[in-house]
Amino acid sequence: MSYSAASQVAARQLEFFENRKVLVAGELDDAFPVELSQTASSVTIFTTNFGYARRMSSHTAIRTVFGAEFCDEADIDMILLYWPKAKAEAEYLLAMLLTKFGPETEICVVGENRSGVRSIEKMFASYGSVTKYDSARRCSFYWGRCDQAPSMFDINDWFRSYPLSIAGTELTIRSLPGVFSHGEFDLGSKLLLETLPSLRGRVLDFGCGAGVIGAVMKTKNPSIELELCDISALAIASAEETFRVNQLEGTFTATDVFAALKGPYDYLISNPPFHAGLKTFYAATEDFIAKAPQYLRQDGQLIIVANNFLRYPPLIEESLGSCETTAKNNKFSIYVAKK
């Protein structure tokens, strides 16, 4: 079984988890929790990633909880946190989980050094002490104990807001830590929104992030039936909040590519992701492009923005028969194809 470097290091420290009730959270994408369940008394996974939750839910030896916030009841005395890409997301997860499970909860933290896992030493200071116990495969492993839990956790305190003026619209964008364009506007999305045609019918905002693209599309085309989707529960919660504060309506779906979606759509519109954690990851976008014809109505359109170095046009041509570059600058291109 192939494990990430972080999981390989965690596997060297199984004695920490013997007969413990372990909650695993953070940037995890392998099946190490299944092995962990043979040592621990119980293993629960909390993940904000729909795809990972879907894969792990088939393992009966562990419990998998998906969402932006851990609201379920659980008997936990140990947290294993895989350090996320965004430091702010680590702060968010620590505050949420330690508020819920309180003092006496032990914590193990593992992550790649380049991800900034060393930040746990200062970040954990307000909760208790933490000590590095292992370093291998360019990863570090820490153990600590929560002596002073936060008095409360309110997810609303973690949204960051910023005003956006784009394509003739004035909006407020709300986003949680770990969400694409958290607290700032992506320039690829800017090019996409400035060049979008008028829209009609059923529209999908694929990989919606904080809901920027969807909010602009709905504001400029109020009659469209808009669905926003993302693999991240944090993104879905952010997009819902963005729509709430701007008094917009849409449907929000957590999904892994098309897994939870039902077509057909008149438009598939996206600034598609090409990173998963710290790694470059093209599979989701390639799958999205390949399956686009199955989810488009006749004469429906695929419209995406992408970095110029990403070789999407040949994939779009293979899937839909043609690919037109309708706009381009020194960094991004807009690709359009019709079914």
C-alpha cells in the first residue's frame, strides 16, 4: 500500500496511538487511517474533501465525517492532524477541534517541512506544549497535549470578507481559510468574468471556490439556473455565505468532478484547479473536460480559463471536437468549445 511521506512518518510512531480514540484531520489523501485502526481503539476521519470522504466511507473499520465543521458527537482523546497547505486552515482546524474535544486531548501533528509544519510550535503555544519526536522523509512529527482549550468556536468568526468590483458588478466575497482566492481575487477569474457572454438556461460553476465567478454570473444573468460545485466543504460553505450576503440564489453541491451532479447543463464554466495540497494535480480537470459532452445539452458550451502553460486545448478538442481561444493575456487564456 502506497502512503504519503507524512503517513510513512506517522506509521513510525504507532505507539502514540495504541488503544487511543483517534480523530484524523487535515491534508490527508491515503488509506493510512485503515492501518491505524489496527492499533487504535477507534479511528474517525474528519475531512473537508468530498472525494476523500467518498473513498474512505467504504472502510467499515473507520468512521468518516465530511463537512466544513465537525458537528457530530464523538468520543475522542487523540487528534492526528496532517498539516494543511494553508497555515490559516491549520489554525482553523485546531481552534475548531480543540474547542470541541477540550483539555486533556492529546495531539500529533505531521507534515512536510516545506508546508510550514514547524509553525505548530508557535501556533500551539496558547493551547499547551508540543514537542518534535521525529523527522524523516522531509517531514516532521510532533506530539502535544491541550491544557487550555478555546472557550468557544464560531465558524462565522473565520470568514474573511473583501469587496469586489468586476465586470459591472459590486459584490462582497466571503471565504474560509483554505479556500482558493481566500481574501483576494484571482486574476484568471478576472479575465474569465470580463469576457463571458450573456448566459441562459442551466449553468454550472465547476470548482466554485468562494463563489466569485458564480456570484458575478448570477448578478449579471439573474434568470439563469445556477449550480455551484466544489470538492471542498470549506469552499461550499464560503460560496453559500457569499451568496447569502449578496442576496443571490443558487444551488450548492459538494462533489468530486461529476460524481454528485446531474446534467445536462447549457454551460460548464470554470477556473479549474490544478493543485491538490502542495502537489500539481491535473486529473480532476482532465476528467472534467473528458466527460463534459455527457453533461452538456446540444449546443451547450464549455468555457474555462487556464494558465497558458497548461495544455488543455488538445484535451478539449479530443472531447468536444474543437477549441477556440477567445481571450488571452501574458498569463491566462480563455478556452471555449461547443457540443
